[in-house]
Amino acid sequence: MTSTAPALCALCPAAAHPGAPVRLCLPHLLEAHDWADGEFGVTDLLPSPCAFCGSRLGVRYPSGWLCAVCEWRANELPPEGAAASRVDVVYYLRYRDRIKIGTTANPAQRFAALPHDEVLAFERGDRKREQQRHTEFAHLRIPGTEWFETDLRLLRHVAGLRASAGDPWDLLARWRSERAARA
């Protein structure tokens, strides 16, 4: 009967961690992990949408967060030239069983002041497009507000916007990036 000795760490005399892809002990694996996180960052949701492009996806480094889309440092205000990337959107927010149809150029800031459970969709457009949607769904409108009861037609409209675009924040980031590139 032969006995196989455990593999040793490539850097020290300790046993290599079982199942590790390289021959390293647990302390050296953790050290390599921390180095990789610092060097390459960890992709995760930003604490709040990017102030420049509105994306929710970020990369966390020891020094702070960067937007994964435009690489803007989280919690820094956009430069004055950010107006070049201004994009007006009509937004659809769900709160309980109602949907708000509104417009803004800064969804993150606007949504901070609104009760909502979910950002359903964005479509490019300004007040004119918003008014078109308000007219289109006027039979569902809660008087004196921009909130609408839900019905199959409104839900189909929102589903159509989502189907063609996916995540609303990714779509907004793309629109802003395109606009900045043209400017």
C-alpha cells in the first residue's frame, strides 16, 4: 500500500489547499485573491447609478468604485461638458400596482425623489413623447397625476420597450455614450 503525501504549497512548506487550481496553501490563495481584486477590481452593482451615464454596474477597487460602462468614478459629479451626453428619456416606474410615466434627463436624481418598486423601462424622448404616452394611456390615468392603472395594453407597451432594450440603465448608458461620441 502506497501512501501519497499531500502536495505542498509552491511558496512555503505548508500543504497546498485541496482543489485549488494552483499549488498554494490557503493563506497564499487568499493573498493572491486580494491582489487580483485590487488589480482587476470586483464587478458588482454600484451603490447608486453612475452620475455620468446612469449605469448600475460598477467595478469596486480598494480605492473606490468606477462605473463599468463609462469608467466614471462613483460619487463624483460629471464635468460641465457632461451636457454633451444629456439624453432626455421617458421613464416607466412601477409602484405597487401602478405605473408612472414621466420624463427626465437625470433618472437617478429624479427617482431618488419618487416612491417606486422597479424601473420598468426607458424610451428616448422629451416632454412631447411623454405627452403622447399620457394621451395614449389617458383612460388609465389617475386624475391629477402622472400615475396610471395597469392594463394589458400598457404592460405590453412596457414589455415591448424592455424586449428591444433589456436593462433600462444599460440602454441609457449606451444612449449617453453615443451622444457624447457625436458631440
